[in-house]
Amino acid sequence: MSETPSLRQAALEYHAFPKPGKLEIKATKPMANGRDLARAYSPGVAEASLEIKADATNAEKYTARGNLVAVVSNGTAVLGLGDIGALASKPVMEGKAVLFKKFAGIDCFDIEVDQHDPEKLADIVCALEPTFGAINLEDIKAPDCFIVEKLCRERMNIPVFHDDQHGTAIVVGAAAKNALHVAGKAFEDIKVVSTGGGAAGIACLNMLVKLGVKRENIWLCDIHGLVYNGRTEDMNPHKDQFAQDSDLRSLDDVIDSADLFLGLSGPNVLKPDMVKKMANQPIIFALANPTPEILPKTAREVAPDAIIATGRSDFPNQVNNVLCFPFIFRGALDVGATEINDAMQIACVDGIAEMARATTSAEAAAAYKGEQLTFGPDYLIPKPFDPRLVGVVSSSVAQAAMDSGVAKRPIADIEAYKERLNQSVFKSAFLMRPVFEAAAVASRRIVFAEGEDERVLRAAQAILEETTETPILIGRPDVIDARCERLGLTVRPGQDFQIVNPHDDPRYYDYWSSYHQIMQRRGVTPDLAKAILRTNNTAIGAIMVHRGEADSLICGTFGEYRWHLNYVEQVLGNANLYPHGALSLMILEDGPLFIADTHVRQLPSPEELAEITIGAARHVRRFGIKPKIAFCSQSQFGNQTEGSGKRLREAIKILDAAPRDFVYEGEMNLDLALDPELRDRIFPNSRLEGAANVLIFAHADAASGVRNILKMKADGLEVGPILMGMGNKAHIVTPSITARGLLNMAAIAGTPVAHYG
């Protein structure tokens, strides 16, 4: 496989720096002191061992086995590199392990075995059963791979899956199912011609038979030509299954009227003249890597209506096993499956196919910027970075395992299981659940100021699919309609949601008149009001809320926060409603952390700090979390008389003057807020127990800086900023927000005020 020098060097540097390889071991328990050591190892570890000795199923309870997969290879058929040996296969196996973790949260060890004898290799793999919950066989040459898999499946009581065979077959099956859907054809009616009699090719043909293709309609060719009855050259029992009783001998002879060409062979095997002989709207899966059996451009020159898939990422419809193996193993492990059977594989096919026909997720669109991700001839299978795959596919596999009787640990509530899987990939899902539940009690109207933004359009689709809220978008209808079409969204303006066209709306007079009435004693003339209500979407949205045509405004996907805040405060502010502060929820690996005030008060007074704190405590409870508030400063419990510490101490006095239903403490350094042991040593009489989960700063610069550092360096996911003090009538987001973030903000905006005070 040849690559450009720059790509080759970049790949080598990727593997070498900053640490060699792509894997490391990470402990799941602290090892901070002698007590931890005594529990993790001698003598405490003996208790876990005795429990497993008494009942083997306890291994899933007390060890990592239930979420641990081995990727095993002897390096005899690695990618397109051939037999490069076990050691040279290690980068590939490490990569496979990383994909397990990335896409399905499965821990994985790569095991490279220097053993060419298939029976001895099977012996080694079977001996590993006590360590692993499942086995993924990888890059073992045919026909040895058939022998190894058969022996392991017969002797092991855990799932054994040869990804080169079955993973490829599952993704091909999903792509074929959707290609036939596009072409208006059925499995039972089509003629299939295939090149390549190796492990992947045979497995793909077997999968097509399971999906309904008639065996007599499958014509298999290899390097020697057609596989036919009576042929003796380079035959084996697996090829024999597809031997045809025919006098035809070559690929060119049998390609006539073929509906589907399946290539798992080598470059340029399928010629343009052969494509001409195929049926109308031929389906061509040219999966050889790196050079396919025919290039898409070449095929379309003779068959413009061809539906084409390859194994390459630079063409549409990449058949990539990563769409399958993480998710089928996730489902199998979670129900304690003893094997991965046909029912589970077909469930995986159906799940993958279903995902491609659904609206593309915002996360997948962001990962594949610029690509057309709308179901059709050039989008038959979903992208690996679609986070919904784990929920849809793994739950389908788990259900199939239970239905087919191979699940040792059946799941009682499959929908709840699917939701847990979604929460594992959508970091905000678990924390946002109480907010979504509260929002479901009322159908609120949410107006989005920047309605032409792709993120807003995707959020609007999600709002209509996942909530009871009604989105209203401000923007030009023709632009919104064209972008929905281009993005593959099913929603349409005027049909699924209301549009406010700032250039031409019949309510224009009412809107500018309302704005002028509010602002006429603040220097705004009728002409200026007219101009603002033609050009300022935030002002339009605020006026809609003011007039009762919407319940809440979301703005800020572009522009500066305080610019938006100015119009929100002008139109919606009064003696009872005014911005107290901005609260950001940062979702971190070790839990949630709330930060305020990140945007509204640059240098809040003690009274404003007290108000910010009360608002923060109220909003934190919306997430089902008990607030534990720390006032953060360079000063620490009075050791600096001036500066931010002085204002924070005054704020605490204000709070102390009345009963509070939340715990707060300060002022203190940030490390004391988050480290209770350090805090107890320096200030043993603190009323705060454990780590703080709300940080209040006396400078917006400090709060905003911490928020941004956590986002950029700690992989923190932000929910917010939540605008406190405006009765949920408006929220101003930041330009870095995602479509998922806008959906979260819509849920927050969709909660009636009565639910949180």
C-alpha cells in the first residue's frame, strides 16, 4: 500500500508521539494510600477471588472481564499487506482496540500470536477464556481463519467473532439492503456476481443468502474464473457451496444482467464493458483496498445510474467494519451472550441500515463537514462518528440475543438500556434528563434568533422529534428551506415550524411599534425602531416574547454576548426581571461543575454576588443536584483584606442574614474548593462537606477563563450559559455551541418557571 511521503510521515509521527503506540492502561480505582493498596491487592483482593471461586458469574461483578475483549491475530492477512507477521500486525490491532473504546466504551487488549498452525492458534485462544468476555479474531488468512473460528466457537462459552468475515458481511448486508431500497429491488429477485473467494467474500455471500438472495442466483468468481461444479483447482468446502452447474467460465461470461456486483478481490477486475452488461441501476460494491475493482468515476461513465460503494474513505459509501464490531460486541457483552449468532448479526444489519435512513445527526455532520449525508445513492450506510449507532445497533443486538436464547444476563427494560447507551455517548444526556422531564409538562414556544444557522436547523429537527416544544425560526424562508434540503433534514418551514422573515413579515408594523413604545423615552425614534426590527433578529425574538407570541428566546450562535444581552434587557427587563448572571454547567469526566458568573456582571458587587449565588443554587436543583457552593478567590478565609476576597466576604454576610436552603462557604482558593482533604487541613471548621460543585467568582474574567480552560484542556462539555434572572424568557448562548447544546438549551428554556422557582 503506497501513500504520499507527507501522509506516511504524518502517520508514523502519529504512532510515535507523544507516547509510542495508541494504548495505555488506566486504573479505575484510586491508588492513593495504604488503605487503597490493601483493598486493591493483598489482603483485600482475596475476598473478590473467593467470591468468584464460589460463583464464576461474579467475575463480571468484581473484575473487568465483562467489558473486556481480546483482539487476536497471527498477522497472516493484515489489511492489504498480506502475511507480515504477528509483530508487524500490532499497530493494526492496537488501532482496533482504540476503536472498541472510542465507539462503544469497550476495553480491549490486542494479542499478537506467533503461531501459523490454525489448530494450535485455536488452542491458545481458547486458553484465554478466563481473561476475556469475548474474542475478536482479526487478520488471519483463509482458510485457516475458518478453522480457528470453528474450533473456538465450539469450545468457548463466550462470543467469538471473526471480524474480517462477519463484520464485513454485516456492513455489506446493511449497504445492500439500502441500495436495493433505493433501486426498488428485492433480495429474492436479484442476480449477484462476486469476485473473491476468501473469508470476507464467502461470509458476505452467506449473509446475502440469510437476507433472502437465492443461492442459485449467486455467481462466484475467483482468480481462476467461475466457481463451478466439478472444478478442482483451488477449491474448498466454502467455495463449493456456491458452485454453479454451468458451462460459463469467466467473470465477463456471467456478469450479464447482474443486479449486484460484490468485489472483494483486487484492483481493476471489473471492466467498463462488463458494467454495460449489468442490469439497470446496477449496484456495484467494489471493496478492494486501496484500489477498488473499478473506480466510481469509471463505472458511472458507462452506467450513470449506478449505486456504488467502496472500501475507501475518499468515495461515498465506505464499507467500514467499524460500523459493526464495536456495537455488536457491546450488545453481546451487556446481556452475557454465549455466542454471536445469525439473529444477532441480522439485527446488526437492520440497525445499521435503519440509521442511514434516519436524519443524520449533528455530530456526524460536524465530523464529516462538507459531505452530503442524506439517504440515497451516495449515502447508503451511516458514518462511524454518528453517536446514535451504539444505542440503535447495540440494543437491537441485545434484544436478538435474548430472543434467540443465548443471553445469560437478560435485560428487563430494553428501552431503558438503549437510553443508558445514549447517555454513554451524549455526555449531557444523564444530567439533562430531569430538565427534559420537567420541560415535557408544557408545550412551550421557543424562538431562535439565528434561524438560518445549520446548528439551529438541526436543533429544530431534534426538538420536534424529542420534545413537546415548538421551535420558531427567524430567517429567510427560502434560505432555511434550501438548507434543510441540503442537510437531509425532514422538517420544512411553514409546515413543521413557524418562520419569521425579517425582510417581509406581515407583523412588521406591530413589531417595530412595540419596540418603539418600549424604547421611545430612551432615544429610539420610529425610523430607528423600523431599522432595528428589519435587521436585528435578537430584537425581533425579544419582541415576540414580549408580545406573547413566543415563550422564550434563544440567541447568540454568533456575535458578542453582551450585544445580545443589551436587546434582551431592553425589551424583556423590568423591575422584577433583570439579568442576575450567567451560569455554565461543565460536564467533566469526574462529574458536573457549575461556574458563575461567566458573562453578565464584569465586577459584581456583594449584593449582586449574593443574587448570583441564590440564582445558581436554584438552577442547579433543576438538574437534580444538591448545590454545594464555594466562593473562589485569590484570598483565602480572610487572609487578604482587599480585592475580590472583600466583596465575597460581604456577599457571604448578606447570605448569612437570612435562612438558606443550600450550603455555601468561602472565600477560598480553587484547589480548596475541589479538594476536601486539603480544605479540612487548612480550614477544619468549614461548613462545606466534600468537593464543591458550584464555583462563584468575583470577576467574570476569572469565571469565564476557568470555563474555557475546562472546555479546551479537560474535554469539558458545556451546557449553557443559562441566563439567570429573566424568568426563563431568554437565554444567550455562545458561538461555540453545538446543535446538541442548542437542544439542551431549548429544554432548559422549555421548563415552566414554576418548576424551579
